[in-house]
Amino acid sequence: MTNDPNAMLDQWAEQPDYKWGFVTDIEADTVAPGLDESVIRFISAKKDEPEWLLEWRLDAYRKWLTMEAPEWPHFPDRPWGPIDYQAISYFSAPKSDEDRPKSLDEVDPKLLETYEKLGIPLEERAALAGVAVDAVFDSVSVATTFRDKLKEHGVIFCSFSEAVQEHPELIKKYLGSVVPATDNYFAALNSAVFTDGSFVYIPKGVRCPMELSTYFRINALNTGQFERTLIVADDAAYVSYLEGCTAPMRDENQLHAAVVELVAMEDAEIKYSTIQNWYPGDENGKGGIFNFVTKRGICEGDRSHISWTQVETGSAITWKYPSCILKGDDSIGEFYSVALTNMRQQADTGTKMIHLGKNTRSNIVSKGISAGHGHNTYRGLVNIRRNATDARNYTQCDSMLMGEECGAHTFPVIEVANDTGHIEHEASTTKIGEDQIFYCNQRGISPEDAVSMIVNGFCREVLAELPMEFAVEARKLLEVSLEDSVG
Amino acid sequence: MLEIKNLHASIDDTPILRGIDLTIDNGQVHSLMGPNGSGKSTLAKVLAGDEAYEVTEGSILLDGVDLLELDPHERSAAGLFMAFQYPVEIPGVTMKYFLRTAINSVRKYREQPELDAYEFLSLVKERAAMVELDTDLLDRPVNGGFSGGEKKRAEIFQMAMLEPTACILDETDSGLDIDALRIVADGVNKMRGDNRSFLVITHYQRLLSYIVPDVVHVLVDGRIVRTGGKDLALELEEHGYAPIESEHAVDA
Ligand SMILES: Nc1ncnc2c1ncn2[C@@H]1O[C@H](COP(=O)(O)OP(=O)(O)OP(=O)(O)O)[C@@H](O)[C@H]1O
Ligand SMILES: [Mg+2]
């Protein structure tokens, strides 16, 4: 290895197993590893936060101290030790924090170069696709575009820190309203130390004029990322939000514990799409991101609608259950998921649909693909409460296995306290075998094309839920993630 | 023209094909018969390039091209088609999507322009009519829940779509009802032509009364032990393989 950053970039980018793994050399302003109240005060002060928010953080921290870290589930191939939370550094920001760029021209060209390598040229994407981009680089936003156009419609789309300064009343009202600070171990940790994220508010009756998108990067060595996203769609508002990310190659395990909260008022609709491609570790299970995310939305108003779509191909371990609380009558919750595990990856993902209101509907489509030594678990809960008359759920849960060493597991839980409910569950497991690949080959289709055709066919219903250019990216990602896993 | 010379192949170090010589001229239909386990499907799969088998000796040329140098998908593009004895199901991929991917892969390899959606669908319509295939099947996953007979008919339909120069049919007649048998045979007969050779693997003379072969071979224990005209099939129908097998028992 050389110390020349450009040569390093190229070297990383050429790594065959992780094509998009590279590191940008931006000087980070990082606190020493470790966590105590002074670190939280440091973060809060650095962000010039109001007193109530500091107290909120400290409260979460104190509760976190009393909570137990979850036990590792049974991971046959990969015995992880407990995470050392004192070895993590809880704050890192690009040096130019004080005077952040106001437009793309002011953005560090090296950062733009990084996006270019990712195949996401920021300016092009923004211009061509009409996408507003709030790029979270490390923990602080460094580029925000299309703000003016959004402002015209009254849409607020900004970094979380900015929202704390400019819209404190909204933050105070909604922060922690869907995922309470003490909801679970990682949510509590996030609440204590979150550094930044995104905030979206769509006012009454407004259809957000463009897809909102955020790219996350984890970059500084050993820095846990604690993103906080809050999206509020007021009565009859509509928004589609995209979140996607890749991470540079690292040997150290990196912890990521984000919290996403969605609030949909009467007749509002929120579509939240994710492509997750963080560094998964190497073939032997060395390195990779630990991705423990709490995502939850509440359909607060009648006829509101929340839809989660996710394509998860990265991370060493993923625990993630984007959920919907269907409180309003006639509200709808949806979950569409593709989770791919290869090498030694473990994904434990699914959803919870909590039916509280009458005539509420939920729809779950989960596609798990396991290759290499990967293990994929679907864990779902459909809960129909006593007052939820005529609630309906449809669950489809399909697994695909490639090779002999991988595994698929499903744990669907159904709890029904109202007997007018209607629940349907379908599950299947298929194997991509050499005989299927050979059959395709015999008809002229190359092994690579055969795998990607079969995998895309398998995931079709989920990919169809993604916005067009995101779907293209997702397909590319699935192909890259499965290269060399068959034949 | 398909030329197979002294072909030996084994699976897990067990020799299955033990020296096959077989040349099928363009325009000809050869039939391959033989008892269960004699190696007929093995020969078909070795020709198609199934990597489960190891070719230990010999050569395979298709119109002068050395197939052993090519990967399975390249052999297909070079003009080789095999209708599987047991076609596999591919969930989630519709027959139409599969075929369009196949045709355009092959066309790309042959340096022909890809077919657009319109051209593809007109070709589908024409060729489906040729083998009287219900086009509703094409919106279902590849072989997904197809009946035995539907699978076989779909194989012939794919053959008609891909326009290969060497066609190997592995027991395409088994599982077909009388009408389907006639339809499949008609399809094959329509495709017979000066630039195409056929190897028809079957157990039954019945198929050969529809697709009249130029030459009939009998495979026993991985070797062709008899070659004759179409009457050979009639003879086998009457007497079975026993007389031939006993003739060659010394080799076993
Ligand atoms: N994977 C394998 N391992 C060991 N032996 C095998 C394997 N596959 C095939 N064989 C053997 O090879 C021989 C030839 O099989 P093949 O399928 O080619 O016969 P066939 O002539 O097509 O028979 P049928 O008329 O029943 O279709 C058989 O004895 C079979 O058991
Ligand atoms: Mg056979």
C-alpha cells in the first residue's frame, strides 16, 4: 500500500471483491474513542443544540446504560464477540464544518470524485433526474440542492442539524414520537449520540415535486454512524424518499445504528426506498459493517399510506425491521424487501405491521437470496389488535438459495385479537441449481446473464416498487454482489 | 454437419461414453436408440457441454467448429440445440423474457442485430403457430407447472425460435399424447432442411414413423453397436435389444 491518496483510491476501486470500496481523504475532526456524558455534551455543543435536546440525549444515554445489549443470534459460521462501545469514536465531521458549501461548486472536488466512482455523478444525477440530493458525508451534510424549488412548494428538506436550528418546534413535536428514545438498545444509543441525518416536512395537500434522495457514506475509521431521519407528511401530502449508500473497504468492524421515523397524517402517503450496500466483509467474514437500524412509520391519520421498499446487499450483519403502525382507519402499510447475503454475510430482516385502526391493510413481500456462506432470516410480525375490525394482511415470503453452504430461515409471527381479520401467508424456497444455469446456457445465455436473469425474476415484484433509476442501480448491485457465486 | 469422433466421456471417473463415432450430414435425421442407461442422454449433454461430464478423448465438430473449445452458451450460439429429456423449471422468469434473452444473446454472438419487442413478438406468433403452442404458456415462468407434454412442446417451440443448425432431441416423444406427438413431429419435419442436422433420441418406433430417419444407431454401454436404415427401428421394436446386447456382451 502507498500513502498517495489517489493511488490508494485507485487501488481500492480495483479490488475485485468490492468494486465500490474506496476512501476519500477528507480530514476528519474526530473525538477520541469512548462514550460518556461529556461526549454527548460535546456533540450537542458542537451542533449548538437547545437545552431540551441535550437533556433528551442525556436521558436516552442514561436509559441506554441500564439496557442489555441484545444477544447475538445463532450465526453458525461467524462468532462475533460483543461490541466494545468504548472503542468507537462518536463524532467525526469534515473540517470545513463551519462554512459548509452552499452549492455544488463549493463542494470538495474530491468528494464529487468519490460520487463519480460510485457511478453517481451528483450534478448529473441531480440535473437529469430532477432529484434533490442531501448528501450526508460522514456525519455532516455537505451538499444540498434544489432547496429553492422545494421551498416554493413549502417542502422542508434539510439536514437534521439545520432542522434543529430552523424548525425546532417540528423537531420537538415529532422527534422520538414513533421510535421512543428507549425503544431498543440501538435506538437508545442513537438517541444519545446521533450526529446528523435528514429532515423532511411536506405541508398539507402538497405533492412533493421531486424524489428526495440521500446518500450516506461511512468514511472515518472506527467511527460509528448514528443517523437520524424524520419525515412528516401532513394531511393529503405525498413524498417519495430514496436512501442509498456504499462504504469504503475497511478491516475494522463498523457499527451503524440509524433511526428512521415516518409520520403520515390523514390521506398522506410516504414511500421510503433504500438501497443498502455497505462493505460486507471479505470471504472469511473479516471486516464489514454492523447495520442495526430501527425504522418505523406511523399511519397516524385515516387513509394514510406508508410503503417501505428495501434492497439490502451489503453489511456483515443486518438487523432491520421497517415497520408500520396502522393507527388511522383504512390506512395501508407495505413492506417490499430484497435481502441478499453472500460470503459470510448475515441478514435478519423483516417487518412489523401493527393494525390498530379499522379496515387497515398491510402487504408484505420479502425476497431473501442466500449465496456463499450467507444466511438470510425473515422475521415478521403481523399484529391485529382488538379494535382493528376487518383488518387484512397478505404476506409473501420467498427464499432463494445458491449453493450448498448458505441458509434461509423464516420466522413469521401472527397475533390476532380481532376475529374479523383476514390473514394470508405464502412462502416458498427455491434453489438456483447448476441444472437451471445449464438450461439457460444451452439456450445461449451466459452463466452471468443467467444468474442475473433468475435473480431479477425472483425479485421482480420488489424492484418494480422502486423509482426507475433506483431500480436500474439495484439490478446492477444484485449482479455485482452475486458475481462468481454460481458455477 | 455434426462430426463426433472417438468420443469418450466419464462422470466422477466412471466412463459412460466409450468411443462414439457419429457423423450427421446437413439435411439428415439420425435416430439414436438403446436401452435405459446406455448413455444416450449423456451423449446429448456432453454435446451441449454439461460440465458434470469430463471428455477424456475425442472430438466434436459442428460445421467445422470445435465445440469442445466452447462454453455451453457459445455452443448454443454456434448452432447447437438440445431439447432436454427433463426440462427444468425456472421460477420468476417468464418464458417470453427467457426466450427474448436467449435469442438476443445468440444473435449478439452471431453479430446479428437484436430483435426489438415487435419483431420478437411476431416471431413468437409465427413459431408458436408452427408447433400449435398455446401462447398463454409464454407468460408463465419457464416450464413452471407445465404438464409433461407442454414441456416437450415448449422445447420444440424454443428450437423453432432459435433456428439451430444441429438439433438434438432427447426423448421428446415421451409423455406426449397422440396428437401432441404428431404436432411435434410436424414441427420437426417443417424444420428439416439442407442446412440442419438432427439427432433424435427415442425408445419408440412410433415417433420414427412420423419423423422418418435417414439413419438409425443403437447405443449399448456407451458404444454404437449397430447402424442401419429406418427398418432397424422396426426390427428393434419387434425383438428388443436383447439379441444385440448379447452379441456385444463380451465387451462389458
Ligand atoms: N451423476 C452420475 N453419477 C454416476 N452415474 C451417472 C450419473 N449420471 C448418469 N450416470 C449413469 O450413466 C449411465 C448413462 O445414463 P444416461 O442418462 O445417459 O442413459 P440413457 O441412455 O439416457 O437412459 P434412458 O433411456 O433411461 O434415458 C447410467 O448408467 C447412469 O446411471
Ligand atoms: Mg436419457
